[in-house]
Amino acid sequence: MGNGKVQAGQQGAGRREATPEPLPRRALIWAMRAWRPAGTVVAVALALLLGWHVVNGKHGLSVWQQKRVEDQQLRKDIDALQQENAHLREHVERLKSDPDAIEHEAREKLHYAKPGEVIYTLPAQSQEPGQPAAAGK
């Protein structure tokens, strides 16, 4: 039993009384322990912010996609206008050089007639949405 008391006494003598650490030292220890997790959180937050900006920012992917669709639509419009322009150029050239084309335009657009001809103008067909076209008349 004596051995047990000596060992217990020796163990107690080897221990120090727990004195509280000074506040600046505790803050330093806490900062050193929290540095890595806090750095990880900050890095993840920055990565998420950067990702959001790449997708939704002023020059992001969504804006790029909208501009791409707009570009395709404008290219189609340009092609259609170029075709219409070419058609109108052909029509102008025909009117400059082809007497039959000039006569056709004068008769259709200006309602000109040759001497001795009578032009009859028919009333425009007014068709209401629910009625069949001139059925039974």
C-alpha cells in the first residue's frame, strides 16, 4: 500500500497547477488553429463568387448565349434583306430595259389602259372570320 501512496504522491507532484493562459496567447493559439478552416471557407467562397460571375456576370456565359442567338437572328435578317435587295435590283433592271415589264407595271399599279380599253374595278372581297368564302352566291 505504501507503494501506491508514493506513486500517487509522485504523480501529483509532477503535475502543475493549471494556470490560465494570458488572453493574447489564447487568441494567437485560436487563430493558428482556425487559420486553415477559415482559409478554406474563404477560398471556397471566392471560387463560388467567381463561378457565379463567369455565368451571370456582365460578360458571362448567359449574356454570351443571348448575344449568340441575337447574332444568328441578325445574320438571317441580313441574308433575307440581301435577297430582297437582289430581287429589287433585278426588277429595276427589268423596268429599265423591258417594255413589257414597264407596261405590266403601268397596268397593275397605275391602272393605265390602252386606247379603247375599259377597266373594271371589282370591289375587294371582305371575308368575315366565321363565314365561308362566297359560298352559294
